[in-house]
Amino acid sequence: MNQSKVEKVNFYSHVLSKEMSLLAYLPERYNPLTPLPVLYFIHGRSGNENILFEMDINTKADQMIQNGEINPMIIVCPRIENSRGLNSSLICKEVSDPKDHNRIINLGMYEDYFIKEIIPLVDKTFNTIKGRKGRYIGGLSAGGYIALHNTLRHQHMFSKVGGHMPALELQLENEDKPYFKDMDVWDKYDPIYITKNNNISPHIHVYLDAGDQDEGRFYEGCSILHKVLKEKGINSQNHIFPGNHSAEYIQSNLEKYLKFYGG
């Protein structure tokens, strides 16, 4: 039996006009003959595709697949930079974070990059189940926000979405104003606004969670979003677990997340 492995894929993004990369976890039972579902797992602010190793997702997935707790799946961690996954600027550029001048905010067509480049590249490179039933997306913090807005804006593409301590702001913070040219853009990407004002596919399963000590109080946004989803008959679950807004919080709950996606 082949051992699991992690492959790095470097590629040139024509949408962003620069070199980008992703990491792909291929489980022990991966082979070119049997298509597998894909979980896209999105890093948080100022992170990168190395979240796969930083969170030890590959080792945890190995154990859970071997124990029969989850089904084999490919896990892809793409580089999204500090972009919020938005189509925020036709030209890719970097600006300073108004709250922390040492931190860079990435502006560009990042939604197009993910939907129109990353997903087709993964489907072409690996033996994937091509279609919403075999495609899941989740992320932590800003990555959770990205996972939610991508799913709600492209409901035909994903069957499961997870927002783990997702950056659901109830009002636009000053530090995030560079991403949004106007409030129309804010509304267009805000998962709560999208859910309230649109039909939501009953085929999407949603998992929300945040720590009871989350410094961003993102459990509040999760609670509101969950309530609206349930009112619309969507299969949504919302959890408050012990912990704050940290890598430790994610790692302590990673097994629960993988069971949601791979169960």
C-alpha cells in the first residue's frame, strides 16, 4: 500500500500575475484510478499553505483514515495571502495594514484566483471527484470567512463548508477597510448578509464554531449566521468550544472538523 504524501504544486497565476503555490495531502489509498473528494482548507490572515504542516493536518488525517473514522480524501491548502479571498482590485497590489504597518494587505482578484484557477488546477492535477458532492471547503479565522463567502457565492460548487473561528465581523473594522471600496462590496461578501438576502441551497451542510474566549467575539457572528441558516432550513451546526482565537484552539478541535468533512 502506498504511504500518504504531501505534494507542493508551484504554478503561475494568470489572474494575479505572479507565482503562487499550494500543498496537497494525498492519503495512503490515493491512486490514479479511484477519484477522491477534496477538502480545500484555507489559512488565516498572514498565513500560507504551510498550515497543512503547522496544524499537523496530514498526520491527523492519516490516523483517522487508518482508524476508519473518516473516508480517504485529498486535502488542499492553497496560498491565499492576506487577501480575504476577495475580488478587491483589478490590479494585484500590496498596501499597508492601517492598524499594523508591518503587515501587508493583498488586493487583487483573489476570488477569481481560487474559483477559476485553483479548483480547475487541482481537478486537472489529481484524481478528484469533480462536482459539488466531492468538494468541501473550510478555513480558520479569515480563512473561515473565505470558505463561507465562496460557498454562499458559488453554491453549486461545494457540499460542505466549515467556518472555524471565522472572521465574521458584525461591522466593518478600520483595519479591513482597504479591502472594501464601498459598503456594496462589504455586503456582497458578508456571509450573514448573503444568507439573509438570498436563497440558500438545501444541499449545503454548514459547520460553525468559535472559542468561548475568542478575542474577536466571532461566536456572535456564528450564532447570527447559524440562526438565519436554520430559519432557511439549512443543515447547520454551531459550536462554542473552550479557548481563544489561536492555533491551539484549532488544533484541539481539528479531529471534529475532519469528522465533519470526511465522515
